[in-house]
Amino acid sequence: MMRIRKGILLQDPRFAIANREALYTLVLAFLYFAWWYLTAYGLGSSPVEEYSYIAGFPSWFFLSCIAGFIVFSILALLMVVFLFRDMPLEKPAGDGKGRMDHD
Amino acid sequence: MRSQPEMEREEWTMTDYRVVAPLFIYLALVYLMAFYSNRVLSRTGNFLEEYFIGSRGMGGFVLAMTLVATYTSASSFVGGPGVAYKMGLGWILLAMIQLPAAWLTLGVLGKKFAIVARRINAVTINDILHERYRSRAVVIFGSLSLLVFFIAAMVAQFIGGARLFEGVTGLSYNTGLIIFAVTVIIYTTIGGFRAVALTDAVQGCVMMVGTFALLLGIIKIGGGVSNIVTDLKAIDPALVTPFGPKDFISRPFILSFWILVCFGVIGLPHTAVRCFGYRDSRSMHMAIVLGTVVVGFLMLGMHLCGAFGRAIIPDLTVGDRIMPALILKVLPPYMAGVFLAGPLAAIMSTIDSQLILASATIVKDLYLNYINPGAGKKGNETSRIHRLSFWTTAIVGIIVFAASFNPPDLIVWINLFAFGGMQAAFLWPLVLGLYWKGANAAGALASMTGGVASYFYLVIYVKRLWGMHVIVPTLLIALVLFLIFSIATEEPEDDVIRIFWGE
């Protein structure tokens, strides 16, 4: 039995923002996966004799593990600075359990 | 007499005060923080919230550090580098899968988790499940599986810690275990969550310093990165490939770690509980960035030590001994003591968070919900809750401590299932409970019991499925069960929907 229709339930606007932010973190994780996979297996699958090197490390390793770490730390910073919103987390005053008053 | 010089070389660390002194200074600091937390606790108005979640007061720095410290355990400092020693750079590639752990746990559970937890005054993970599913069976199954897995995992961590202590200081296993366990149990019991989070923050810093010093020492002794990589290639060219010797790190295998140590981590109760323990949204933002940097640095640094260690000490047969061996070879005694504090810190910070949550589960989820629902509501009963909480923490700690002297086979066996088993039990009930209105008690219960049961079955009888770790099919089964049972049964009550979605 469907008792709750979308129109009747007033959604907390903070949840819309929170949902969007949760989605951003998932997208960032998938981007990191792509970076990690493509650099490691794109460059690392050739025979060892043909490896190139960056700063003494094999290129695949430098790009996937060292550069990936730095790039995605910076992306995480950009994500929270530009995409995340500050919001109060507390329950509104006088609303003991977060339920609607006329309940 | 012939072996005299050798014996001396073996023994220079034996109770060498230069190694042990930094360790004791560090332990003293930990006790200080416990007493500070205990003073905060004695002034608080809401005992349960302060003792079990630190009154949700964690700032960004402490949040990031406690999240990372809780997450990095004995395996990151001893087991992982030990495998990297044998597998080379490919194992570091595997370890770096953990980089998104901080932003994923904080981000996916997200601010919604923190807001809802405040609405219902949640202190434990099962508090969330209790309000969301309104089901005695879900909470009891959740509480019991949490306790069983935590106890097994804590025993395993104690054993790892005591062995490491033995290996580096030369003191006996039992001495190490006593010093180490007594410290953890005391500071957790008297200080509660605040002490756990504060000591975690210090422990996180100690881990960073230790990792940095060891890595620098290794690169210096090995004559620079290029030289070390050349040495590794000479030992076995496969050590510098993503695949490892004999193609051990196959692609299905490494890809399944994206589930086991990255996405699945969202479901670990002791990290999830931190995701509603922070003060405000700014703390969370800062912790996402800082946590990512710290996790990345520790994983990269520790595993690189293990892999490069092969070029410095090429002839070890047991990989687990590489870290103690490197510490003794590379670092001066004072630094060895500081470094030893690093892995011990990793271990303590995992045990303390499991200990406080285990205690919270017994007091809050089982005792106050089902055994004595009236307790704590009346003013004169609150001191009973205080005593009960202290004693529960201490007794769980002592049980784990006692089990570590002569670990029962059953506990060692259960620990094999702890990490994945917790994900099987908690990942979907938490995530779907937050984001899917249709999620209900029948679905959650089917998913938790079916998930845990199939994980045990798969680990024992199947081991690897098409080259993948069995956590992948387990979480799929748990998801399907959740969906089928939720759709087939009634939707949750209006009241639940209002708390989790409404204004």
C-alpha cells in the first residue's frame, strides 16, 4: 500500500544537496579508477625491457601510484571547495525527534 | 665464543633504552589524553553521547586522522609491506586502490547520515538501523555479528602488535602484550570515544613520521630510486611490473579489491560511526581532503618500504619479517623506537575504535533497547549507566586480552571472515536505508543474514570465483536479497520516511 506520495512529504532541502554531493564523491572514485587502470595497464603491460622511467620509477608506476595520488588529492580539494556546500547539521530547535509537529 | 659478536649484534636492541624510551614517552602521552577526556566526561550533561561518540565534536583534523588510523591496521604496516616485499611494485598498485576510502566513506554516507543521526540522537550504527527498520531482529543480528567479528579482529590485532613488539624490542611476547593491551584498555575505558579519537590523531601523526623516516632511510641506503629499481629488476624483472612474479596479481583479482578495500569500506561499522561524529560540515570537508592525503601517503610509503626492502635485504623467506628487519637495519635506535610506535599506533587505533563501539553496542543497542528499556531515562539511574558503560568496555577489553595469550582456534578462524563479513552485514542496510525509500526490515534482515552466510560459504568452499575475491559475489547476493525481500513486502511506515527524508 502506497501511503506516502511525493507531494505530501516535504523533503528537507539539505538532503537534495547531500545527495548531489554523495554522487560527486562516487564520480570522483570512478575517475580515479579510470586513471589508475589506464596508466597502470596501458604503460605497464609492455615487456620490462621497453619500460620508460620517470624519476627513477617505471612510468606506469609513477603515473598510477604517485601522480594519481597527487592529482586526486588536488581534485578532492577542488571538489569540496567548489562543489560542496556548508550547511547546518543540527535538528531545528524545538523539534525533539525531527518529526513533524502536527503528528 | 665464536658467535659472540653475532649475539651482541642480535642483542643491541634487547631492552635498549634508546629504542624503548620513545615508546614509553609516547605511551605516557596517550595516558595523558585519556585523563583529559575523562575530565571532559565528568562535566558532561549527556553521558552516553559523550562517552560513545564524543558529543559529535570532532573537528576536521581529528576526524581525518581517526578515520585513517582506524582504517589502517596491522595489515597495512606488517602484512601488506610483507607481501609487497615478495610481489614488488604491483602490490603497491593494489594498495593504492584504498586512496578514495576517506572521500567515499565520508561522502557516500555523507551529510545526510550526519543529519539523520542528530535527529534520532544516534550513538551507534545499530541506532541508525533501529530507527530505520524498526525491527528487533535486524538490531539483534547486527549487534551480535558486530560483536563476534570485532572480538575476533581485536584478538588478531593484539597478536600482531605483540609479535611486532617482540621482534623489535627483544622483550617477550607476553610482556609486549601486557604493556600494549593494558594501555589500550585503560585509555579506552576511562576516556571513551573522545580519548579514542584524540589518541588516534596522535597515532596518525606518529605513523606519518615513522613512514617518512623509514622510506627516506631505505632510499638513502639503497643509493637512490634508480639504483633500487635496477636492483629489483636484477632480482626478478617481474617485481617492477603491475603483475608480480608468476603473474600472481591477475586482473580479476586486483579489480575485486576495488570492492573489498575501497567501495565496501563504506559498510565497516567502526569507520561509518565516525561519519556522524563530526562537529559541522566544514570539518567533513577538511577531513575529506586531509584523509585522502594521509591515506595515500601511508599506503604508498609503507608498501614502497616493503617493495624497496627487497633490494636492501634480499634474502628473507617470511615477508612479515621485512618491516622489523628494515627498522633495525635502516634507522638509528631513537628513530627505531619512534617508528615502532607507528605500527603499534595503527594497531591500537583499530582496537580502540572497535572496543568502544563494541561496548556501545552492548550498552546502547542490546541493554537499553531490549534488556532494560527504562534505564537511563530516570535521573537516579544515570549513574548506573555510567558504571555499566565503564565496566562493559573494560570487560570486553579484558576478554580480548585474555584470548590473545593463547588464541583459541575458533577466534583465529572467525577473523578470516571479519573484514568482509562486516561489509556483507552492514553495507547495504546503511546505504540503501539512507537512499532508497523502499528499503524495509524484511529486506535488511534477508540481506544481512544471507550476505554473512554466503560469505562464510564462499570463503570456505569456493575461495576465489573466476579469479575474484569472493566479496564481489557476496555483496551482489546481499544486494539482490535486499531488493527482492523489500519489494515483496510492505513499505516502511510514514514516520520512518519522515525522519529519513522529510523536513
